[in-house]
Amino acid sequence: MNRLETLWKYQELDLQMDQYIMEKKNSDSRQKLLKIKNYLLKQEKNLLHMDDNADKKLDLLAKLEAEFNSLNDRIQAQLEKLKSDDVLSVQELEEITKEGLVLNDSIRKKEEELKRIRQEHENFQEKLDDIRRKVADAKNEYLDVKKDYDAEVKKINEELLKLKKQRDKIGEGISKSLLAKYKNIKASKSPVISLLTDNQCDGCFMSLASLVVKRVKDGNRIVECENCGRILYYREVEDDIPS
Ligand SMILES: [Zn+2]
């Protein structure tokens, strides 16, 4: 086997490995996991924010309740005064009645405000509970999908290991400098080796000068495509040989 044929075989296994690596990266379960993870991260932030808001609402509620109670106390105090045996002047009575009306009005308003804030808090709590439930569901789904994904990855990694062993075994028969050249090109483009087809580089489809074609066909040296930088290889395909 000449060195380019060896490198070609090396590349075949290398490309198969790439496919498995892509498969792993693009696997449905991996995409699903990423999606759930994103959702969970978003909801976590959301919940933190909502908890904060819920605390503020509770503080407001406590404040309103205190105000409401103090108004009630004042009304009670006035009622006590009216019920007592003290003799009140007309002016005192009028004042008490006037203040009573104002207090009543304030109490009604406070009650409405309390009702509104309580309702808001209740709705908010429902929303929070709903999100918490969804987050719990998403976490369970994540665990389920993760199991599938782990099984998939395990299978792929086994295949990859097998291919790597085969590839590296072939690599032992390739000179270090050629292998380094291969890896260097591979870092920016794949596949690395281009077949010479109809005097063209089949990596970039540029027509090659006849001198270049001759050099490639001779196979004495490594020739790179002037246009795309791939290693050119003239390979007589077995299918072309009539049987
Ligand atoms: Zn090319």
C-alpha cells in the first residue's frame, strides 16, 4: 500500500469518527436536554424574582392590616365614649360623629385595598405554584431524557473507541511529518485528501495544470491543491476495472 493509500484509509476512519461525533452532538436527546436546561435556568431566575415580589406583597399586606386595625381601634374608642355615662356636649357629639364618618370612609377604603392586595397575592401564589410544578416536571423529564442520552453516548463512544483503535493502527504506518500535515489541514478543512478526478481537485473543483496532474499521478511526492490546500490523490477506483 503506498503512503497516500494508507493515509486515505486513515482518513476514511477519521471521517467515520467525525460522523459519530456529530451524531453525538446533534442527537435529539442532547438537543432536548439543552432545551430543558435552558428552560430550568430561565425559570430559576424567574422564581427568584417572583419570590422577591411575593415578599414585598406580604410586607405591604402586613402594613395595610396594621393600618386597618388602628382605624378599627379608633372607631371602637369612640363607640366606648358614646356608650359611657359621661355627659357629652353637643359640640363633642358633633365632633365624634364627624370623625366617625371620616373614619368609616377610611376603613371602607382600606378594606377595599386589602381585598385587592389579598387577591393579587393569591393570584401571584397560584402562578408561583404553577411554575414550581412545571419546574418539577421539567426536572423529571430531564432525568428521563438524560438516561436515554447516556445510553446513546455510551454506544457511540464504544464505536468511536473501536474506530480510533483501527485508525491509530493505520496511523502507525504513516510518517510523522505526513500525519502532522494531515492534522494541520484537518484543523481547517475536511476531508483533507482530495481525489484527482478528470484533472480536477474534487475538493474545490479547480482544474489542475497538466504538470500538477502528472506529479499527482506519479505519486512520488505529496502535492497539495494550489487552490484549497488539500492533499491531492490519484486513486484508481476498483469499480473502474472491468471484471
Ligand atoms: Zn482543491
